[in-house]
Amino acid sequence: MTSPSHEDAELRQAFALFSETSEKLAGAYLELQGQVARLTSELTAANGELARRERLSALGEMAAQVAHQIRTPLATALLYTGHLTRPQLADADRIRFAEKSRARLLYLERLIQDMLLFVKGSRLISQAFSLHTLMEEIGHTLEPHAAVRNVSLQLAEIPPDLTLTGDRQAIAGALINLLENALQASSAGNQVELKLGGVGSPFAAFEITDSGTGIPEAARERLFEPFFTTRGEGSGLGLAIVRQVAEAHGGWVECAARNEGGSVFRLFLPFAGQGQPDA
């Protein structure tokens, strides 16, 4: 039979071992806490550095794209203006070179405007405006371009009292971008049409159709990416801006091929900004 003193000694040893183990566990826990804190700090710093590098990479890519877009028209304009300094240049040639220089500079101006619109992003000014007046102004802007290309431009007839709430300038720019693309994709004798649907529903549906050559399916998947273009010349920002404007207003844009040939773009925008239309 075990004596009480022996049992007491075993209990004291057990408590001592328990106490020692508890202290070791507490120390290990504190060490783990410290390691977790250090790892979290290192991970946060690494993620911050990674995000910073990704931003720098994106900025570098954008700068390279901008330089690429600007270099050719600028070099061409410089070449033409260089010809203007020749003292023996005939007046007809001088006028021709001046017009070519002006065309390149106008292209650069449009390119810069596209970039500024893209950078502006969702910083939009929301107000109610007349869709009838907007359509008239779009017609005045694009009808001369359509006439030069011998393309029929048909714009929706909109009641004078129909309004939309949003950034008027941005929405006009988005529609003009879509219509310009449709005109450029069209040949002489083709028709470009803008219809308006969705009246009486929460969303206005602007539908732009052309009967051009259409867009390959592989290209349609990238159409709205910044700097992607299927044309030899262009900023590649037009459709990216259209998507940006649509999303900033709580809408969306989509593209599809037409059975009759050509393409159809649909821009959906809520009648009352990002909410529902007024009752």
C-alpha cells in the first residue's frame, strides 16, 4: 500500500510537471502569435509590393501603348510640316501638305480626348436631359461623316418629352463611338441604324446595327479591352470607354453578329441614373 507521503510527492511532481508544461505551452503560444504577426506583416508588405508592381506594370504598359499610338501620326505630321518649309514648294502641294498635317493633328486631338475620357472613368455628372435633343445633336455630328462615306444613317425618332438621367456628355460620347465604328465598318450604299427600345421599362436599350463585314468571334471577346482594336488606326479606347460609361451608370453593353451580316451593339442604361425610373 502506498504511503500518503509518497502520494503527496507524486501529486507535487504531477503539479510541477503540469505547471512546467503550461508555461511551455504559453511560451509556444506567444511565439506562434509573434510568428503569425510577423508573417502577416511580411505578407501585407509583399502584397503591397506586388500591388505596387502590378500598378507600375499596368502604367508602363499603358505608357507604351500611348507612345505607340502617338508616335506614327506625330511623325507623319512632322514630315508633312517639314515639307512646308521648302521655299520652292508649289502652292497646290503646300495646301495638300497642310491639309494632311491638319488631319494628323486632329487625329492626335481625338486620341488625347479618348484617353482623357478613359481616365475620367466613373467621375460623372448626373442630370436629366432630353433624349430627343441628344439624338438631334448626334445626327448633326455624324450625318456629314455618313454622307462622305455614302452610308445611310437612320436615327430613332424619340418623343420630345422622353428623358434620361446621367452624364449627358459621356452618354453622347458613348453613342457617337458606337455609331462611328458602325460607319467605319460600312461600305458605300450600306445603312447604319440606331433604335431605342425599353421605353416603359427600367432600362433604355440603344441598338446600333450595321451591315458591314462583321467582327470575328475571337475579336468580339476582346472588343471592350483598352487599346484593343481591329482597325489599322485607332486608339483602341473607344469601346473601353463605352463599357466604362455603361457600367458607371449602372448599365452594360453587348455585341453580337447579325444573321443578315454586320454587327449589332446594344447599350443599356437605366432611365433614372443608377436607380429605377421615377413613377
